Amino acid sequence: MPIKKHDRAKISEGDIVLGLMQQQSLLISHLIEFAHRHHGDGEVVSRRVEGDIHRYTWSDVSHRAKQVANALDDSHVAFGARVATLAWNGYRHLELYFGVSGSGRVLHTINPRLHPEQIAWITNHAEDQVLCFDMTFLPIIEAIHSKCKSIIQWVAMCDADKLPSGTNIPNLVSYEAWIGKKSASYQWPNFDENTASSMCYSSGTTGNPKAALYSHRSTLLHAYAAALPDVMGISARDAILPVVPMFHVNAWGIPYSAALTGAKLVFPGAGMDGKSIYELIESERVTYAAGVPTVWQMLLTHMKAAGLKFSTLNRTVIGGSACPPAMIQTFREDYGVEVLHAWGMTEMSPLGTLCTLKNKHLKLSESDQMKIRLKQGRAIFGVDMKIVDDAGIDLPHDGKSFGDLWVKGPWVVADYFKSEGGPPLLKDSDGVSWFPTGDVATIDNDGYMQITDRSKDVIKSGGEWISSIDIENIAVAHPSILMAACIGVQHPKWDERPIVVVVKKPETQLTREELLAFYAGKTAKWQIPDDVVFVDSIPIGATGKMLKTKLREQLKDYVLPNL
């Protein structure tokens, strides 16, 4: 008999009928065990810091991850203690992903592009006990090790005979000496799936960085979701090149999804230039790649100059910041590569949305399909999202109303490590807690979300909002523009007016008037920038995003023309 609504609150514990399924915690160790047992001969290929190519299998990853776990046990690193990495994408880093978390410690990936003082602050805040680093970052370690009070073991990720001499880093050991003589036999412990597995600090452009502390449960749910056909669509038939770094939000969870599916992994190491990436894609027959727009711009520039094509690459996930429409079109039309536009955050593990078409969209014209592809996409199951006004009131999903984007779900943070910065969640009118992303967005009636701006970057002119992203995308579509950033500057009448700051491609000629004329017919006249500022470079942050805060600082004395 169905339960009446007014009786639901009266259900007692004795009335609940439990399913008769086996109980097993969702643990990261299960991923590597699965990869070993069912995809053991699957390849993992890395370009090492030394420059050579290293090859082995998922079974090898499993064995060496167990050696890592034994090394941590023998070093008396406690359950739940933090083990830090300062490393590129490579096989040793992958072993730490599973060996550290699988044994019950917390993997703490540190972004080496942060300022050394920030890195030292982060290691102390996290109370890291071990720090494993690629030799590229030896100068950073030499500069900060005396300031890192909690670290008891420094591990250089190199062969035993490559350990640097003449350094004063205490308790320094090579990675291979650290794990080399340890047993490859290890019984992974069983524990609560809500136990912390890894942590990642925000870039910390304002104030101290804050850490998202992921759990085994959240990581595995995220890995499942990322592999879905309408998300990253990862399979055992793929050879995946994660250019997105393993030191930032766990390379968007790709190492975990690859273990879950048995996909081939190809790691680029420190080689992030267009030529190196292209050569690795071709030599390893990569089918799938993931990275931020700035990396793909370098790749496309190299390919166009050399007249190159892809032989196997068929799709790429682009996230980190909004992908310019011109980049999506270039990949699709010139190289036959499908671009999957994605959006997420450190606080979301990181995936929130990914853009793929629905069945009903397949009969649309290419231009109408492109309008959909330019959006950040639909929420992945496991993520709920909505847009609200300044009072926190829900706004309609009509594709026109824009407001602050809020999210919730099992891989979205509830708090920061040590509650740094205070509680991050806000409650809506129903008392439900949501995480405010800091993005301004629209959501249409098919569920497609489109970021219009960061809340701190939106330009308010004459009471109307102007999307800096739209202004930037138009500029980047010009054949002479390499990068573009739109910021607002003060105006006595309109409060703010947009200007576009651009970097021209080498050996190209372009005037202010020509670029402003390029905007005609592409946006409303009142949204066209008031000026163009040509610069040699635009400041880029530790995660590959443009730093508009620094750009505004650089242009603090700028005055609009004709004022």
C-alpha cells in the first residue's frame, strides 16, 4: 500500500526494509586493483623529466603503488597524514596517487607555479609529513625546505644515481631508493569511504589559499560520472593525454577514470609546448586529450605554422576557462576534433558540467548546434545547480535570466580544510545548503548552463551588465589576435565601460580601429569596447587562467580616450 504524504514522518526504523546487497566501501585502492586484474597489460606512457620515454602497464602501477604504501608504513607515516607532491604528469606521480590514498594517507598535490612563499605556507598549513618532488623543482625545495616545519622526509623523484649532491636538504632520498627494495605485496586496508583521500588548494589570488579535502567516496563517484558517455566518455579503447596537470584538481579526475575503464594513459611530463604535445599525440596514437585553452592555443599555433594534421586524435575536453568559439571551430573544421566544453572548480573535484548534444539536437543545422556547443553544458548526475538573484531567490531556466550560480552534490565541498576562510555554503529560501561558485550564468530549459562572467569581473554599464567573456571571444576570433582580456574601467556617465586588452600574433599588423570595427554586427553597439590596449603579454595564473586582478593593477593609471 502506498505511503500517504502525512504518514511519511511516522515511519519508524523497524518499518525500513534493507536491500540484501554486499557492503563494500568505495575506496581508491579498489580502482588500482581493478585495473591490475582486468586491464593489467594496459599501457601507461610517460615523457620523463630526463627527456626519455618510459613505458609500463597498469599492473606495474599496482605493484609500485604497493611499494609506496610499504615505504610509508616503514617511515611511520600515520594514517590520515598528508603526503605532498610537487610534480609533473608522470608514472611516479600516478603511483603516489594510489599508494598514498590507498594506504589511508592523504595525497596533497601542490601547484609548483605558485610563489615559493605560498608553497611553504601551504605545506605548513597542510602539515605535510612527506614531500615528493620532480628534479625540475629542486631550486624551489632548496629555497623553502627550512621553512617547512612539518616535513620529515624529502623524496626526489629520480633514480638513485641521480640524487643531487651538495644540497643541504635534510633526510633527502631518491624515489627509487625509497621504494625500490620494498615489497610489491601489500594488503590494502579497509576503512570508511568518507575518509579523506586527497587535497588541493585554491590558487590563492586573494588572501590565503583554501584547501578542498576530497574523500574516497567523492573521488570514486566523480570517476564513475566522468567516464559516462555524455561526460568524458572514457573507455578502454582510448589513449588519453591529460595535459591538465596532476597537481591541480587531480588532472580533472582522469587518472581515476582511466584506472576504472582501463584506458591507456600518456603523460607529457614537463613538455607543455605545442611541438612536444603534438609529437606525443602522434607517436602514442592519442585519441583523447584534456587541457586549458592556453595550452591548446600553443598547439594549434604550432600545427598551423607547420601545416600539420592529426592522425588519431578525435576529441578533446577543454575547461579551466571559457573556450573561445574560434578554437572550437578550428578544432572541428580544420582538424576533425570534437571539442567537449567543460566547467568545474577545485571545490567540485572538479567536474560540474560538460557539453554534449541531445538526440533532438542532431537534426539542427551546424550553426545551431554550434550555439549549444559554446555553452559549458549540462549538469552531470551528482551535481545539482541553479541560478539566483542577489537575494538568493531562484531565477528561471530560460536561457536569458542570469544570476549567481550555486551548486551542490556528493563531490562538492561542504567546508574547507581547517575551515579556512569560514563556512563556504549558503542556504536558499528552503533552508537547503548550496555552494556559491562566484560565477554568473544562465541556464536554458534544456539544462545547458553558460557562464557569462565571474561575479568579480562582470561589467556594469549604465545599469546593464556586459559579459567580459563575450567581448574576449569576439576579439580572439580575429585572425591577428593571440589572447584577449576584457576589463571594465570607470566612466563618469556610464559607471563602467569595457576595454579589451589584446596580444597580437607575431608578425601581424592590426590597428585599434580595425579591431573595433570587427565587433560590428557581432554584439550590441553599446557593448562594443571603448578602446583597445595592445600589450606584449597578459598575466597568467598558476592554473593557466588570465589574472585580471593583475591586469587591472597594471592599467590602474589608464584613462578612457575622449573623456
